[in-house]
Amino acid sequence: MKRLLALLMVLGLVAAACGDDNSSTNETTTTTAPSTTTAAPAPTTTVLDTDLDELNIAYFLEWPTANQVAQFEKTYDDYMGIPVKWTAFASGGDMAQAMESGDIDISYSQGLTPFANFVTGGADHLLVGVAVTYADADNCVANPDLGITAENAAEKLNGQSIYTPLGNVTHFKLLKMLEHLGVDTNSVELIQSEGGAAAVAALDSGQVALSCAFGGSVNAMIANGGNLLMTGAEQEAIGIRVFDIISTSKNFAEQYPEVLTAFLQVTEDANRAYNEDREPFIDTIAEAADMDREATIDLLDAFGFPEKDVQLSDAWLGGTVQDTMKEQMDFFVAQGEIDSALPSYDPFVDTSFLEAVN
């Protein structure tokens, strides 16, 4: 398969070769939440007995999630008695690299594929929870001038350029779709994405036949006339499951298990409050995600925030998540993207911290 830039998939397997964690794409938000919105409080405010001076959390902007009310209103800080610093990242691979270097303690809503990619390459990371489920919110949009559909993709995409992130779930979904639709993947040129805005610009300029992204960028490309190559429901029908996770390094989990459990507790409370009635929280989530209200609602409509019991079920952390990682890595081996997958991904999922949540 032709490429303009080296695959992030390969870079992800060698942690030292990944991008700089302190690049300009990372951004720390310090805005204040609206005073009229209150998040559901944790059951009992507590100050943890820990020597940790600050908790560093990775997250995504323009990716609205239920826990951002607790982020904005400093519920995490108050519950744990520790200052919490939230840093925005451009990709799940960047999050993994930052955990490797010790700059980030917990990654919230990291993509499953970058996580599996890094542990396959030797990273000692742990998956401790499911952050958000989604399908249509992460997708590939076709150039409106080319008339590309699922029915004619094998012909229309032959020899074309595709703009996409590499080494994450978007990349995985793209390859699975192309395989399913009979597209000759050796004929297409994959261009490394530089972010959502660049994905929109690439499609608008006519430089690419297909542009893949997540969040508000997908909605923007559709609003500009593009069409989905396959819908989320159609992808799920061929076995593509799309969700983000909560992860940490094994070292942090061993040193600060009570901090990790407390983080998951506040997150669980936020999820429960949102799932019961999301309306009071939308404006705060929108501001935290740096989005307008309408765009936030559009994405939230495509998201799900599973609570503790659901996450611990066989459909998720009870086995399916581990199997999905194995499936993805085996698929990348078959595609020639990586040399080998691990025999099992069970050792990298630890549910003990979530089980301790009330």
C-alpha cells in the first residue's frame, strides 16, 4: 500500500520513535464552569492519603463526554484532594507516548487501537475502563464530486488518495471497510492526518477522494456535501465495534491504586447523572469540549457512556474488549502493517479498580 508518510502504526510499536508529547497540539484547559450547572457529587468527599502532588489526565477537545461536567467543576479535584491537570491531545498514540514518559497518569477516551498497538510493542499499560461507545462519530466521508458509494467503491477508489489518521481505530475501520467493499488497498495512497480541521480542508480542496476523522470534523464534512462511505450501523453489521477506553501505566496503577479508583468513581457518578437526565449538563459539556451547543448535541446523540455494571459484563471487559484487541492486531498483521500480535490481550485489562467503585 502506497503512503506519503510513514505509518503511525509502525511508529506506535516503537515508543521512542513517536511524536513529541510536548508538541504544540497539546493544550491544557483552565476555564471555569458556568455557575448554574452542578454535576452529580461523588458519594463522599474525601482527601486521599497520597504523596501525589498533581494528577495529570489526557483527553480530547471537540469530543464531548459526560465526565466533562466533573472536569469543569473540579469535582475530581475536590473528591480526591489533589489538583487535576487536564491536557488535550491530538491522538491516542500521543496519549500512550505521554504515559510512557510519565507526563500523563491516566488517559481518558484513548482509542482502543493505539492502546493495543503500544502494548503489542512492549508498553506496560493497563486498560481499566470503557469511556465512550460510538460508531457514526468516527467515520470516513467521500468527496461529493466523485459520487463514491459503498456499491461502486471498488472501482471509484482505485488509485485514489485517502486522508486518515494512522495507527488508531479510524485507520482500522478504514482498512476493514475497504476490504469489505473489495477495494484494492495496494492501489490507494494513505495520507497521514494532521487533525480534524486538516481532514475537512483536504476533502474541501478536492485533493482526496475520502477523508477520515472523528468528532465535529465528520459532521462538518457531511455539512459541506460529503457522504459517508458506510454508516455506523453498516460497520457494526460487519463486526466493527468502536469505543474508547480509560487507561494508565502499570507503574501508576501499582503506586496509586486509590487514586485510580477515585478517578473511576467520579467518572461513574458523572455517567450515571448524565444517563438519567443529560439536559442540565449539555451547556457545561459543550464549553468544556470547546464546541457550540448544537454540535455538542449532534455528537452526544451518537455516544454512549456505559456504567460500571455494563462495563464489567461479558459484552465488554468480561471478555469482548480483550477479543476485540486481538482481532484488530491480527487484522493488522494480515494487512502487513505489523509483524506479529500477542497471543492474548487479557493481561492488559485490569477490572479490580472499577470493581471497587460504588
